[in-house]
Amino acid sequence: MASMTIRNIDEQMKARLRVQAAKHGRSMEDEARDILRTALSTGSSRAATLVESIRSRVEPLGGVELQIAPREPMREPLTIEE
């Protein structure tokens, strides 16, 4: 097994890791290992665009056909007279 040292972690992040580890009943090292394992076990972490990300969440739910309202002619612009 390889070992790794992570430097320059701010105190707030370290405290959050400590609390999360305590909630799960394990050491900070085990918690960090689990976080890394979970983060790296997923396929691609994010879709390339916001549209693809939204589509990936909504598409499995099925689609709906919406009727597009007909366009109306533009109104005449307002004129301001003095």
C-alpha cells in the first residue's frame, strides 16, 4: 500500500473532517480514505455543460410535449412627444 501526506489543509477543513469521522465512528484517516474512494469510484464527475447535467437528471423521468404558443405581430413602438 502506498502512503500519502497532504499538507496545507486549513483548520476549518480539518475540523470538519474530524467531526464527520466521529459521526461515522472512524478515524480521520479512514474518513479521508473513504471520501477519496467515493469521489474516485464514480464515472465522470460532471457533465460538460449545465444543459447536459440537467438533462442527465431529468431524462430518466420521461419527457413531455409542450405546445409552442403562436407568435403575435410586434407592437408599434411608443413615441414620446413633447
